[in-house]
Amino acid sequence: MSGNGLDGTSDREPGRTYDQATYAVGDDENEPLLSEKRSDTVKPSDALPDDLTRDELTLPNPEEPEVARHYTRLSQMNWSIESGPYPLGSCTMKYNPPVTEDVAADPNAAVHPDRSADSIQGTLGLLAGLQDYLARIGGMDAVTLQPPAGAAGEFTGIAIARAYHRANGEDRSEVLIPSSAHGTNFATAALAGYDVVELPSDEGGRVDMEALEAAVSEDTAALMLTNPNTVGLFERDIEDIADVVHDAGGLLYYDGANLNALLGRARPGDMGFDIMHYNVHKTFATPHGGGGPGAGPVGVTEELEPYLPNPRVEETDSGYELTETDEAIGKVHGFQGNWLVLVKAYAYIARLGDEGLRDASAKSVLNANYLAEQIDLEVPYEPFHHEFAATAGDAEAADVAKRMLDFGVHPPTTNWPEMVPEAMLTEPTEIESKQSLDDLAAAFDAALGSTEEERHEAPSRTTARRIDQTSAARNPRLSWQALEEE
Ligand SMILES: *Cc1c(COP(=O)(O)O)cnc(C)c1O
């Protein structure tokens, strides 16, 4: 381990200031598994049948401080929004305020999902309240909280579109998706059994109206769109786009990943969208799942309400009830989705209120625009909103990103969307201060100012150096046993 500043050998560029020395606090060698630190061998008790027990089992048996230090060290080897800025475009990596964790940790929130409706009126009331918040924010008439992620929300939404068309006696076969869209849009449409028709962008980076008009037909089930789009541009022609799709009998689907840019200012429902999902881990500061529990609620217009998944939470004269419709697409998750994630989203929205939400969108757009001004990179598509797709130009975006890690910040999303060569899709979010944006800009500049070789060798100050991303994705070893067996 060298050059991390801890031994006085910092090789940060002189004249630049970095607040954090948060990198390189350990490596694979110096943080052993808990079981390697201290283990006890336990023998099975006589109470269990022989054929269900092993002869002996070795279990870690560390002292409490050892456990605390072990996990603290591991957390320091990782990166998080609590470590520093995390400007990963499209992902909206905002800080998750602990107050929402406190609310979710309230013992009163620990409710078994299968209790009878009349014994969990408070729970159902909160869910109905969140449905109502989200409907108002999105300009939708009804909301389901069941889907466990944005991608699952997309699938739910497209299943609703299919049910609607079928109820009208139509079996439409195509879903239109702009080429700049997120991969989950294509996967959703394909998984739902649709043919995907890819729409090119026009020169300005927006939906190409001529291409749209040519693509739309009586086979069009839906157009999936995000607005602002993936290069941060507002689709100005959204009302015309909605007309074109609706005139052909199709539905307009809103990918809510970029809703942070519009919060409290503009509503997908008012733009003509019929269905939308909300990425609560992006817009409403619930933790990004990392494979864990998430939520991706779906909102629809009145016309589509009967197709929402069963059961629905509804307020009636006699309190909150779980209701069902015959037209519903079925159930997409146990209970009403991941309850405690929904509690956090509710707490976040309730705490910010109308003013706070509006403020969040204003600052997210201001921060992106300020940051883009500070860095020495061209941004081909303007005027962008909450995120911008800069091009690394002659440098390789992935190398610049890896080098940024050495300067104590997380890099932006790279090489996506493809319409920008060597794209660095950057979204600082509203949580960063001016100082922190300046630090981020300095890290951009330092990475761009490094030699090509330095960038190619980067990162040199992190716990793990360049990892083999393809193997990590294709052959993940998800347990230490699997690693040991090798
Ligand atoms: C994040 C994202 C999604 C997928 O949402 P998940 O909640 O991660 O499943 C879809 N579209 C866009 C544009 C996104 O950024």
C-alpha cells in the first residue's frame, strides 16, 4: 500500500485540496474473515436427530469490539455516499437521512404482513398515504406499491398496458423505446413478450418526431420514455409525442428514474403519460438496494386503475381495506411490497413537504449545471437538467473514471448513453454543497490532467485495483466457501 497519505507519502497533486483521505484503508490481506480471527468448534446437542446434524461445526466467536472493528474496516474499504460525492448519472445517488431509518426502526413498524386488515389500520393508512403522495407528485390517479424495484415496476406497468389492450380486444405486439433508454426498458418489453422497436434520437438529442410517426402503428402497445431523458434534456415535444402515441391507440409509459429533476414542478400525468414507475431509492432517498429490498411503485390513470395488482389498499367508509378486482394483472409481490422501504419513502416525503421537494429538484438542476461549468469537458447536449453527459474526448472515459477514484471521489457513469462518445454521465444530486462540487470538479480535472499511463494504471489507492468486471458479472463467487474451494 503506498501513496495513501497515511504514511506521509501522499502523491496527491500539489496545489489541489482534497478533503477526504478515505481510500485505501485496507486490502484483502489485512482484513481476515471473522472465522479466521477466532473460532470455536461446537458439537451438536443430543436433542437433534443424528441424520440431521454434522459431527462438529466451526463458528466464529469474536469479542464485540472485534466485530465492530471488522465491519467498520470493511465499510471503509468500500465506497458510499457517506464517504463522499457519488455522481453516478441516472442512478441518483442521494444521501439517505437517518431519520427515515429511525422511523422504519420504530417497533410499531414491525407488523406481520398477514395480519387481518382491521388489526393493521395504521400500516394500511401509511400505505394509502404514500399512494396518495405519489399519485399527487406524478399526476396519476392510482398507485400500487407492490413492485420491489424500478425494473419490476416497468414490468408491472407494461403488464398493465397489455391487460388494458387485451380487455379492448387488441393484441398489440410492439413497444417503442428510444435508443438512449436504460437497458431495463428493453428487457422489460422483451420479457413481457413484446417486439422492441428502437427509436433514434434527433440531432438535438431528443425523440425524433419523424421517426416516431413512422414507427407508430396499430401494433404499438406503448412508448416507454423518461423525461428529462438520459442526457438530461427535457422532451419539449412531450405533448405532441403523447398525441401521436394516443392517436394510434398506444399508451405512454414514464420511466421515473429522472423524476428528481421535476419534483414539485412538472408532473408526468400532466404531460400525457398513462403509466409510470417511481424509483424511490433515487427520488425519495431510500437506500439503493444493492440486491436487497427496494421499491418501485407504479402509478396509472383512472382508465387503467382496474388492472393494478391485487390486493389494493383503499380507504372506505369503514376504514382501510384490502380490495381486489377481476381485471387485475395478479399479484407482483408479497403483501404490498417491501414495507419498511415504503415507510422510509413516506417519511422522506412527509419531512420535505411540497416546499422541500421543489427545493430538491431546483438544487439538483443547479448543481449539475454548476458542476458542468467547473470541469474542462465538452457537454454535447444542452440545456440539460439534473444530469449531463460530458464526453471525455480523446481520453477513455473508463480510464478517467478509474483515475478519479484515486482522488477520493466516486466517478460518474461511463460509456452510457451511447449517443455520446466516451460518455461520462454525471449527476451530483441536490445534496452536494458548493465546496463538495468544487472538490468533485478538481478530481475531474486531476484525472484528465494525469498522463494516459497513470489513468491506465489507475486506481492505485483503492482497496481493490482494476477488477475484471466481466468475470465479476458473469462468474460471481458469492460466498467465502466458494472462494476457499478454489
Ligand atoms: C435506475 C434506472 C432504471 C431501473 O430502476 P431500478 O430501480 O434500478 O430497477 C430504469 N431506467 C432508468 C433510466 C434508470 O436510471
